[in-house]
Amino acid sequence: MAAAAAFSFASTTSKHSSTFISSNSSHNFVPPSSRSISLPLPPPSPLSLSTSTAAAVSFRIRCLDAAQPFDYESQLRSEHLKSQSLKVAILGFGNYGQFLAKTLTRQGHTVIAHSRTDYSDAAASLGVQFYSNPHDLCESHPEVVLLCTSILSSEKVLQSFPFQRLKRNTLFVDVLSVKEFAKTIMLKYLPVEFDVLCTHPMFGPESGKHSWAGLPFVYDKVRIGNNEDRISRCDKFLDIFSREGCRMVEMSCAEHDRYAAGSQFVTHAMGRVLEKFGLESSPINTKGSSSCFMACSCVIRMPWSSWRGWTWLLKPLRRSCLGNCIRFTGSSCLGI
């Protein structure tokens, strides 16, 4: 009897064991090398969502992974660009003022403008806020005021400008081609708290319409405060032109005028003479004649007011030029 019972128990155990192995192997085969000698854990019981207080399961959000408006790198870049941008007010929004505004807005600077003529449509097309009243422009508190008026009207503009509505440490910059004159009138009319930077981009809408790379930009830090913010603001403005590839040249206003008087006079005198002669470019131009016609095309687009504005500076050169022309025509084939 005992032997029979033992045999029956062994058979039952063997039967259950073979059944488990067969069932397990048919659903989830485990290679011999990775089989465990321990019995598998029972499957988890389904979660019961009982409405009773004792059996209620508490759910809580531990973290949130959501897409933010900007990632960290974009935020840093945006903050850096904002720290490098300036609010620039352009006085005189004519041809040259609009020429500079295109680059200023493209670089991310905020540009506002005022002019006697209504350029509101042109300003809107460039992303510039135009003010017909200079008081309104000043109340927007620009960091930099850029004087782009003609030489003849610049002194009158400064005389009537409402400086009292600007911040006391505003930076004034001019782009006039006669630097000693610009320096003199700005030091005369601007409050002593204002910073003064005299500049002359040696290019214009024609010569710089494709690129400013390699073109000279002359500047003189006439009066810049020792405050770190004011020094940084001046450097930010100069960086506008260095970023475009300009050849940055720092020199005094007097030195600039000494160099520029001869080159400006010869270039513009030659351009105006060619304009009056009515000479036209031809398919057989030499390099020299091509340079002359290029100078003419740049000069004739400049207003005569710019030419007249150099009168006091170029008077000695004009006398010398006229004398040389008379001697030349008298001693050459032109005098026959």
C-alpha cells in the first residue's frame, strides 16, 4: 500500500511537472544556458479600481515633459542678440538715411526716423517707425541719434532739435563727409552730457549697394564717457560696420579732412565735368575710362547740396585746379 501511494504521488508530480514545462515552452522558450532553477513568479493580478476609500488608488503627476516655446540654446541666442541691438534714431531719412537703415534693420536693430519730408511709406517698407514730429521721436528715447542730413542743413537741424526730451547720455553720430565742420557744430550745440562720435562711411548707395566688404569706414571718438555702458554702446555702433566687412580706420577729423579734400574734389569735379560733357560709355572703354564713368555714375546721383557743402573746405583746391586747367589748355593741343 505504501509503495502504491508513493508511485501514485510520483506519477502525479511528474505529470504536473511535464505539463508545466510543456505549457511554458510552447509560449516562452528559454535557452538552456539562461534557464533559472527557481520557479517563475506568478503573473500580476489585475489592478482593482475600487470606489471604496480603503482600496482607492492615488494618482499623482511626478514630472512633466512638454515642448517649451524655445529651447535653452535659442533663449541664449535671443538674449545675446537683444543685448547687442541698439535703438537708433535717424535724422534725415533721405537717400543715404534709407541706405543705412536697410543694414541696421537687417542686423536686428530698432530704427526710428524723422525728416522734414514725409517718408512714412519708405520707412514702413524698411521696418522703420517714422515720426513727422521730432518731439515724438525723442520721447521714444533712442540710444543713438544718427545725423544723416545734408552738410548745409545740419547746423540748422541741431539748432532746433529738442535735446531736452532725450536721455542725458545719448550718443550722437554723424556721417557727414566734412568732419571738422561736423565736430564743431556738434560740440557747439549738443549738451555736454551727450557722447559724440564723428564718422564717415567712405561709400554710398551706389558704391556700396552690393557689399560693404573692404570699404573704408573712418571714425573719431570725439567725446565718449568713461562709463562702461557708454563705451560698450559706442563699440556696438561701430560693430555694425565691422560686421559688414568694412575696413575700420580711426583718425582725427582734421586728418580725415586733409586726406579727403583732394580725393573728394578730384572725384566729384571729374564726375560733374563728364556729366556736363554728356559722354557715354562705349563697348571699347579702356580701364581708365571705365573708372571715370563709374565715378560719374556715383557722383551725379548725389545732390548738388553735398557739392556746395564742401565750398569752404575745397576753395584752395578749386583755385589750384582752375589754375592748372588754364595752364594745361594753354600748353597742350587743347589750346590750339
